[in-house]
Amino acid sequence: MAQKYAVGAMVVFRKPKRGTAPSPRAINVRPAPHGEDYGYEIEKYWRVTAVLPDGRLEVVTRRGKQHTVEATDSHLRPANLFERWFLASRFPPANVEANPPGQA
């Protein structure tokens, strides 16, 4: 069953990445089989700006970039109480406007 998200909700998206030097905020760090690089995830803190009729969510980053994700995506989850309280500065403000594509 899909979770219900509302406009203004704080959400966390775990973005998979690959590189030679994971950032300090990297989680689930896994070395490649031959040790050239690492696979890891970064938690992105976004706010829902629109819930589309087809079940997708429009979200915005702290810097105003806009993304569209499936509400059922396994990498997406609502922010828990700890994140909403102690990591609130990592989320965009409730009144943030998304930049049009091509402008960051």
C-alpha cells in the first residue's frame, strides 16, 4: 500500500551513488569487487510541493531544484520525528519556490 504524502511534507530520499571517495555523509558504503571505487547512498532532504494525480510527487531541494519521483519509490520515505526536529535545517523551508528547469 502506498503511503500518503501531503504538500509541504518533509521527505527523505536515499540516492545511490558511486565514486572513489565517499562523502562524510555517505551511508551503506560498499567497496567494488576489485577495489577501484565504492557504492554508497546519500540521504537527500526534500519537501513535497505537489502530489500529481498519477501518484507521483513533485519535490524541491533546499536550493530550489525540482524533482519528480514515484510515491511508491523504495528510496523515498517520510521524515521521522528526529529528522524533522534535529535536522530541520537540511530541509527546504515550507515556503520555498521551485526554480524552473535550467535555473539553479
